[in-house]
Amino acid sequence: MEGTEHKNIVLSEVNQKLLELLPSILNEPDVEYGTKIDEVVLNVPSNLIHPICKTLHLNTELFFDYLRCLSVVDYKDILEINYHLFSYTKRHKMVLKCELNPKKPVISSVSNIWKAANWFERESHDLFGVVFKDHPSLDRLLLPDDFEGNPGLKSYPLHEYKEW
Amino acid sequence: MEINKNVNESGSMVDMLINMGPQHPSTHGVFRLVLQLDGELIVDAEPHIGYLHRGSEKLCEAESYSQVVTLFDRLDYVANLNGELAFCMAAEKLLELEIPDRAWYIRTILCELNRIASHMLFYGVYGLDAGAMTPVLYGFRERERIQSLFEQVTGARMMHNYIRIGGVKEDLPSGFENKLYSVIDELDAAIEECDELLTQNEAFLARTKNVSRLPIEDAVNFGVTGPILRSTGLIEDVRISEPYGIYDRFDFGIPIGNTGDCWDRYYVRMQEMRESLSIIKQAMKQIEPGEIQAKMRRIVRPPEGECFVRTESPRGDLGVFLVSDGSQNPYRVKVRAPSFANLQAIKHMLEGVYVADAVVILGSLDIVLGEVDR
């Protein structure tokens, strides 16, 4: 989904630098680089997510030490996982995007890189049914353990009653 | 409290499981913490959340953009205006709206007042958590002044629905300036009074000093933000590092701690109230008459696209991830709630401390369960 051109909000200087720096450090042909409003956006194949996150976290020039947010968007034909990253030392930010097959949504957990991912991943598992491999305890978080279904998905009915 | 005793094969007691909550006054809402004890030491802690899950994010997908604002009121119900602001900023970013100056000044003044009200509530209940009965009376008295001011401006005490996409609902009422100045004077004196009452109290110091020190690396790795992160010594405030609105026009400091213990978390918030007061005073000097709503269509319909906005709520880094498909309803709204990420660290913080400190440590995080469970 491509956003429209924003006139007044552009990539800041640090993020511009990051965009130039990223391809040489990651050195992965399958990764797509782009921008969206004021953020650098990377489209990553789901099998590469763990090694790339590890590089982003450990590389001294990138040093993404803070996982700000992990969210899932259901586009019906694909499930898109968004990792919003920020670096306190380098002051740059980016978004990692990863597309999953909604019939078999499996991806590696990044909770051993950023501990912050633990609950975000459990929540995504709870509401969207995404399975995070190697997660320490992938149980339901917000919903009761005996709940059936994944209410975050677009296929889950929002209002069961009819308007009267 | 429900107590189970785990017994090994020979019949002697190994360790004890204690259910703290969900109906426990010191959990500040409905939150359950299962503590595994070895004598008086906590061996393991397992937090259970979700008792207040209302599916707000999913509900947003069925409401129009202007209706969603009311749902954001109910997330962080101690700092409602800060929540409203975050969503409105996200929608405005997609719409590329220019917000009039006066609207931004009104928003900033009210949000900073809300920050003080939220920290005053924290001050009161944290005193209770640590065993002091008096501070809550003072904290609530000051919070009440701000709440009644809100009531005059927005018409409601909690669920304001005042900040709207494109500006604010209506202009400040007549006589607001004088009332605000008298509240500022009262708050100035009250913060000093509260400070004297609790900060250097010997019993309070004994309960909070050097309790649950959080190293800076752990705090960052857990995604902890807001006053708790600043108490570890990291200078980080979204209002300064990524200024939004008109925050670049004010001169204010970021209070930080140095050890990251419970007392630092408390004291950072106390100092933050003074900084917020200073912002309000500066804003009152700069505010000028003018428009309070941007010119826009009545029906909000942002173009296709997505954006992420970050704001500094009293509890930390409040982010909203908004995806629009060009229709009248948001396609997806994800709230990056600061309390949610802060609460994750509780398991790590509680391991190896005395059970008597559990309440003080949980209190120092200042969680709001409405925001954790969404």
C-alpha cells in the first residue's frame, strides 16, 4: 500500500543517512528499501527477519537498541508485521516490514534480541494467530486461555448484533 | 489473597505461590501477579493482564475518525487528553493538516495540566503503597483543582472528547486565564508542600532507596520509557528529542535520576511537575487570539497510507500506528501503550527481592490498566 506524497513532512537528515548506509551493511539482495512519510521502510522476507534484526541491533553504526512497537496488520491476503525501531545513541528510526501467508503465519521470534518483543509477540499471537518460533512462552496474553479464534483478524465479526 | 503451598515428596514445604490480585488495592486496577516465594524472597513472578481488555483497537475499525477520539479517552483514563492528542496527531499527519497556533497552545496547556494531575495521583497512591496515609489527601486535593478547571473548559471531568482532529472543540471559556493563574500559584505552593511531606521522609527513603535498581541497558532492552527510563539516567523525552506540536518554542528541562531505583522514579516525576508548570506559564505568555480549528471537510477521510506518531504521555512514549485505506473508518489502529511496555519489566525487577517490596516496586511503575489491556 503506497502512501500519497507528503509535502511538508520529509525524511530528516539522520534518517537520510541511514537510508544510504543500510544496503552496504545488510548486504542482502532480497531486501527492499524505501521510505514512507518520515520513515525508512525495509521490506524483509520472513526467513531473514532474525539475522537482519540481529545485525540491526549489534552493528555499531546502526545500533537499534529500542524496539518501539511491534504490530500486525491484516490485509486479508497477507498478514504484515511491522517492527518500529529506534536508536537512542544514533537517533535514527526505521520500520521493518515482513509479509506472511495468512494460512500459515510463522515467523522467528526476536524476543531474544529485544526483550520488549516478548509481550508484543504474545499479543500478536493472541489477537492475530501469528506463531513466533522460539518464543519463551507463547501463551494468550490479553484474552482468556480458553478463548477461541483470533479477534484481531478482519474475518472475525466486529458486531454480532444487527442495528435496529 | 489465595495461598497455595507446594510440597515436595517428603512432605516439607518447598516454596509458596501467592496470588496478588486481581482484586488487590495496590495493583491499581485489575492486574494479577503470581509470586513464587522462597521464604521472604521472590523467586519468580508471573504477571497476568487482560482483565480490562475491551478490544479498543478492533473497535476503532468500526468507528469514524472523529468517534475514535472517544475510545482513546478510555485507554489511559488518568491522562485522557494526552491519549486524545496522540490519535488526533496521527490522523492529522495523514491528512497533512496545518493546525492553528492557538489550538496548539490550548492543547499544550491542557496536556501539561493533565500530566501534573496524573503525577499528583501517582504521588498520592505511591505514598499509600509505601505506607504513608497523608500524601493521598494532598495529591487528590491538587488533582481536584485541575479536574475542576478541565470541567470548565471541556465540560467533563474525565472523558473530555475535547481535542478534535484539526484543533480543539471550542475556545477557552471567559475568565479562564485568571482561574488558570490562580491554579498555577496554588500548584506551585502545593508541589513544594508535597515535596516536603514525603520526599525526604526517613521511612519513605528506607522503603524506596536502592530498591529494584534498573540498569540503563536493561531498561532500554525492555522498551521501558518515560519517567522510569529517565530515572536510570538516560536523557530521553519525545518532547525534546523529536519535538511535536509547539514544544520547540518552550524552554524546559528533562529531570533525570542516577541510580534507577524506586526513589528516583518517584523524584523524577516530582520534578517533572515543576517543568510542566514552567511550560504552562510560558505558553500563557505566548498564546494569542485566533482560530481554533483547521479548515477541513466535515467528514474526515484521510488518504490511503500509514503513519506512526510518538508523543510523551505522563507514563512514557505513547505511539499510535494508523493505517488508512481511504475510507471513513481507520483500517487499523495500533496503540503503543507506555504502561504495557513498562509492565513487562516487572518480572525482571521482582526476581530476588523481598516480598514486602513487591507493592512498592509495582507502584513505582505507575501503570494504568486501561492502557495496558486496551
